[in-house]
Amino acid sequence: MTAAEPIRRPPPDFRIGAVVAAEPVTPRLRRVTLAGEALVGFPVPEPAASLRLLLPEPAGLVLPTWTGNEFLLPDGRRPVLRTFTPVAVDPTAGRIAIDVVLHGAGPAADWAAHARPGDPVAVSGPGRGWTPPPGARSFVLGGDESAVPALRQVLAALPADATASVVVEVDHPDARHDLGAPDARIEWLVRPADANRGDALVAAITAHPDAPDTAWWVAGEAATVQRIRVALFRERGVDRARASVRGYWKRGAAGDAD
Ligand SMILES: Cc1cc2nc3c(=O)[nH]c(=O)nc-3n(C[C@H](O)[C@H](O)[C@H](O)COP(=O)(O)OP(=O)(O)OC[C@H]3O[C@@H](n4cnc5c(N)ncnc54)[C@H](O)[C@@H]3O)c2cc1C
């Protein structure tokens, strides 16, 4: 094999489906449910797993080809692919939902805002998720609006005797909603328009004490989670095996930060 030959493992095939429902979870988050025969058998993912969503071209859905390194459309362009957290996966019925943040201008946010039953779409996945580290009982969880669907799943996966402290930084008060975890301590930090993105989340997460049974799960904007990584791992020496700190999107850049 020469250095120029492809080295990346092909991702799972795309499965074509169609939108069957689209409804608001909050004014900032829209749940789009997809269904189709090809979605039957989509594996039930781990909590906070991912899927790749292939958005239609203006002329309709066009499946890309894996070149060995990336997906390309027949005309050589890159397809519009975005990453979301699969929720409400029903492999028997062939149904999957995603909760999409209506953050403003972006193909996926725009697609979700206007999705109608019958719209064609395709998904590939699932990608790796998260399970509680063995022995962890005290959980520090956080993120921004893009992490909320995953946070709900992380909270539901905690051991019954665990305690959880959750911080979510949101751009708008309307993003706050029930995360389905009545025993967790949940703090919603609404970012003032003149505040730097991530400052409140970084401060709240990194102020938490660490103990041998503490585990951390944080996801959100790439620069914000990088600041959290530096504070936890480099400055405080938190054990990386007990922490998942993941970039979900990058400010000013299209596509996700994975
Ligand atoms: C593992 C994983 C799971 C994810 N799960 C979810 C999920 O369940 N729900 C969800 O909504 N997102 C989720 N994301 C994030 C999502 O993939 C990105 O937000 C994606 O960029 C959105 O695509 P877009 O076409 O709307 O915007 P893009 O075309 O990618 O970006 C356009 C512009 O909008 C900005 N932008 C993108 N996302 C946001 C945002 N959330 N808030 C503010 N500005 C933004 C970009 O910086 C850019 O300037 C996940 C990402 C990963 C890696």
C-alpha cells in the first residue's frame, strides 16, 4: 500500500427514509421523526451516540459515494452531512427521531425548521456513544443547546444511586425544558447578549470538585469544550478515563466539530 491510498474505514451505509413528523420540543428545538423500511434494524445506540444526516440537494436526495477518505456526490461536490443524536430509535418500526437546535442560518437548522412529512432524507450510523465509567456515582454534566438531546440520554443512563449536577448554557430562555431527571440538580444559564459564549459554562463546570467517584460529561461548542479540557485535564489532573468532553460544533464553521 502506498501513502496515497485510502486508509479510513468506510462508515455505515446510508439508509434512506422520509420525514413522518416534525414538531417543536421548545421554540428553539425541533423534533424531526424519520421512518422507512431501510431504517428497520438501525441499531439501538448507546446514550449520546451519533448519526450522520444526509440532507437533500435542491433537486432531491442524492446518495454520495465513499472515496476511501470522504463522501463525494457524483458531480464531485461534498454532500451536506451533519451529525445529530439519535433519539427514540425504534428498530422494529424503522423509526428514528432527531432534535435539532434552531440556531439560525445552517442547512440542517433550516431543513428542520421547514421539514414536512414525505421529505426524503438519509442517515448513517450509529456512531459511538457513552456509558457511565465503572464505579462513578457523582456526575458533573454540561453542555449547550446542541448537547441537550444527548444530556437527556446521559441522565437516563446514570446508576440509580448516582447524584448528578447539570449545567446547560443556552442562548435563549425558551430553550429551557424538562430533562426528565427529577432528582438531578439542573442549572440553566441564559447567556446575556453581551457575554462571551461559553464563559458561564466553563466557570460552572470547572468549579466542581473532583473525587475518585466523580465522572464528567460535557459537549458543545468546540472552543468552549477545549477550555474545559485544559482546565480539567491539564490544570487539575482529572482522570481522562472518567471524563468525556466533546466538541459538537465550531463557531463560524459549517459542519460539526467531530
Ligand atoms: C456527536 C454529535 C451529536 C450532536 N447532536 C446534536 C443534536 O442532537 N442536536 C443538534 O441540534 N445538534 C447536534 N450536534 C451539533 C450539530 O451537528 C451542529 O450544530 C451542526 O453544525 C448543525 O448544522 P447546521 O447545518 O444547522 O449549521 P452549519 O452549516 O454546520 O453551521 C452554520 C453556522 O451556524 C453555527 N452553528 C452551528 N451549530 C450551532 C449551534 N448549535 N448553535 C449556534 N450556532 C451554531 C456555525 O458555527 C456556523 O457559523 C451534534 C454534533 C455531534 C458531533
